[in-house]
Amino acid sequence: MVHGDSCLTSSVSLSITTVNRKWLRVQGTNDSSVLSKASAAAQGYFRDAFIQHFVCRAVRRSPLINRGYYVRWRAVDHCVRRFLQTTDCCPRRQILSLGAGFDSLFFRLHADALLDRTSVFELDFPDVAHRKASLIQSSEPLREGLDRCSPPHTGLLGFPLS
């Protein structure tokens, strides 16, 4: 071993650990976000019959947080529905949701019969995608929603950033 290699190894280890912690914090925003969306939906800020299947416990957020999540939820919902409306004449459409987390957008659009000729792809960290897939498999309403898709309209992809 050349003098200084152990320093380099320690430095590389430290940077990998720091990067991993950073990505874990980013992934943790999913958990906070889904709880906040569930809180806003439970308080009547918007209707989302599917979000409850992605949380294991209910929390009640402050009205300010609920309003913020309402604005965010409404903006995304409006933009995607507008896209689907303006591309209705297209033979095929795709929606790509980056950092989708436990979002219920696919299930809401599918329930409203808006996904004809549309494929939805959700991309997130592998751990988040696996957890979401597990929650979908353990929830009969979510599982049935996927089973009724023919041909499959969705893809849930986990992508490592390291």
C-alpha cells in the first residue's frame, strides 16, 4: 500500500456515506409528502380515494400545510388532465412521472377512464418503487385497478442514482 491510500479510501467511504445519506433524505420526502396529501384529502381539500392505501397511519397537518398540498395536487392534476384533453386525438400518449413516490395519479386517472391509449411510467429510487409496488400488491382496490388495465397502462421503475 502506498502511503496516503488509506486516507483516500476513508475519503471515498465518507463521500459515499454522505451521498447515501443525501439520497435517503430525498427518499424520506416521499413519506412526509404522502402523509400530507392524505391529511389534505381527509380534511376535504381534494378528493383522492386512493391515497389512503399508501399510508399506514393518519396524521393531521396544519391548515397551511394542507392548503399548500392542495395547490400542488391541483396544479399537477390540472396540467396532466389538460395534457390528456389536448392530446385526445393522438393515437398514443405517454406520461412520465419523475420522482413519483407514492403518488396516486395513475389510479385517479384510470378511475376516471382517462387513460385510453395512454401509458403512464413512474420513476423513482428502487427502494421507493419497491415499497410502492408492495403497497399496491397488499391493497385490493389498487391491485384490482391494475388488473383491469388491458393492455397494461403503467410501469413502475426504480432507478439507482449511484
